[in-house]
Amino acid sequence: MPHIDSYYANTLVAKTDFAPLSGNIEVDVCVIGGGLAGLTTARELLKHGKSVALLEGNKIGWGASGRNGGFVSDGYAEGILNLEKKLGVAHAKALFDISREGTAYVRQNIEGFAANGQLPQQNWLNLVRHDAGDKLKQSVEKLSTVYGANYQFWPTEQVRAQLKTTRYFQGLEDKSAFHIHPLNYCIALAKDIDQNGGQICERSEARAIHKHDGHFKIETAGGMVKAGQVVLCGSAYMHDLFPKIESAVLPVATYVVTTKRMKEQLASAISFKGCISDNRRAGDYYRLIEDGDRLLWGGRITTQKSEPRALSGLLRRDIEAIYPQLAGLEIDKAWSGLMGYCTHKMPVLAELEPGIWTATATGGHGLNTTAAIGIVAAEAIAGKSDRYKHFAPFKAQWAGGPVGRLATQFAYWGMQIQDYWDER
């Protein structure tokens, strides 16, 4: 299946055409899922001297990895200060340091072999839509001094000088963050894996995992992979392959649009060139692209898998509610992405049973987390470190199936009501 019609698919600088698996092959590790977590895991395993086969049911980057906002920033969907309350400072800092390593990894790659098709803009501004007083400033100071974050507090007047709207108050600027073209990055990773001896098979959905003494056989329509270990990185797109992880990962949809060219209008509203988001429970995230000619805007969260018919209109109204001066904007592309999400708001990185690993549930974290867990998973499988144990508290717990999705949807609606109340 080709990539969906999106801004990213229409601005690809290279394409992939890896053949489906045909016949039987044998490798040290089989990675299932050709998104960013799976690609990073496979690439790092090769660097550790392991032979690797990667199976992707569609095209490389076909899922959420190739459809997202492209933000790369330190941290996780669960805030570090919340992690500190649950785990203590030392454990929270270890996790934050791993996330920073993921950010640095993506940056190094797009400055190196993955530079083609990337025009990264630096910094990320996260905003509050109600007056938080000194609370945000105090958080920024603690995150900077205790955790080494490269954050800066923005008072309301500084925010509104850059973003011409009265909907935002204070902000946190992350100077280590940046944004990229995620689909071009996916394909650059895949080509690097291929050039370094990894075997990539597109249109090769893993249908079953057969356990044998000392190895596994992963079945596809066209053949079989014999592997000593397996890494499950299929996120919300795995079905009937390994129920323990599939039942723990909620499929959550988010929506993205790009506008037609409107440089002068956008300049009247947005001066900040980096990533922009707000800290609501289900907030907006956006950035200027093509040197300020267009706006890429994401938002809306739902556990419903179907795409709303009026997607363009929904997000256009969201944009105009923040920036009335952009009234009448025209949408060029609109698409949705299905991301994997766990109720504890952290990724799942674990050995589910001997020889079967997972590195998944990175929805809502930013692209640094896909890199971070791929690096750590590869280290663990290659016997180089036990840093994966930092993620042990965040287990693959049953998310409730259809009832869990319904409960999560109600929770999102409740969050939106709370956000509205805070703003009022």
C-alpha cells in the first residue's frame, strides 16, 4: 500500500522499493515494524554486530512515523516532574538523560547521512492558554538546574510579541528541540540499514510467531524468518500477532493539515520559526514550513479509528480561533495518523518473554523517544547494557480493549472540559 496523500508524501526526496520477503532467511534478530522505533533498533543492532531482518506490512514510514508533526524534543508525554513524583529524582533523571540522547541521535543523523530533504528549524515553544503566574517559571528553573534541560521561561509579553494572539500566556522554550521531515528521515534510516547489510522487506506483514527451542520463526505470506530474537515495534498497527502487547497499546488518532501558500498572512500572526504547541491535555501543535510560506498544524485526539469527513474544516476552525487574522485560509493537504499510546503515558520497552522484546507506544512523545528506545533496546539485545530496566515500571498492561478505548475517549473529553475551565 503506498503512503497516504500528505504533505510529507508529496515532498519525498527518495522512495523505497524493498522487495517482499520471498522464501526463508535466517538472522540474529527480526524487527517487526518499519516505523522510527523499528528502524532505529535495526540500525543500532547492525552497529552491534547483529544480523537483522526488518519486516514492514506496508511501506517504510507508512504509519504514524511518516505522518506526524516532526517535532524532536527532550522528554516524554508524561512530564518529568510527574515522573519524579512517582520514581524519585535519580530515576526520573536517568529517563530524561535517555530522552536527551534520542534528541541528539536524530540531530546527528539529519546533519549527516539523513540530511537530504531536511530543512530543520530550531527550538520549541510550549505555551499555556491561561495565566499560570509563577508556576511555569518555577518548573523551568527546576528542570534546568536539576535535570540539565536547556529551557528558558517566556513571560506573556514575550510570547505575544512573537505570536499575535491573546489566547496564549506564558511559555517554555526548549532550545535543544527542532523539527524535521519525518518521512524523509524514515527512508534515510531504511537506506542506511540496507547499505550496511540489514535486510528490509516491505509489504511483508508478520502473520505469526512460532516458538522453537532456541529460536523463533516469523511467518509472512511470502516466506519465513528464522531468528534468535524478535523485536515488536508495530505500535497500533499490529493485529493478532502478540496479544499481550497489542492489548496494552491504544490506537489514538490525531490530525494534521497544511495550508496553501500564505506567507504575508502568516507573518502577520506568527514570528517564531520553531515548533509551537500548548500544554493542554489535548493541545494544538504547529510550525511554519517552506520558509514561512505554509503552516503545518496538528491537533484533535480521538480513539475513533475512522477519519472525520470534515477534517479540513475542523482544524481550520481551530486555527482561526487562535489567529483570527488567518480567517479564510485554504487547506492544501489533510490527513490523520494512528499512534500507539499507553495509559501510563510512557513508551513500553521490555523483554515480554525470553527472546521476544518490544519497543513501542511512542505516540505523543516526539521523535526523540523513538530513537531513545531503539538505542536502548539494541543495547539490551546485544548484551551491551541493562538501561532498558529504567523503563520497567511502565509495563504492557491490558488497556481494556474496546471498553478501554471508550474510557480513554471519555477521559480525553474530560481533559478538554478541564482545559476549557482553566482558560475560563
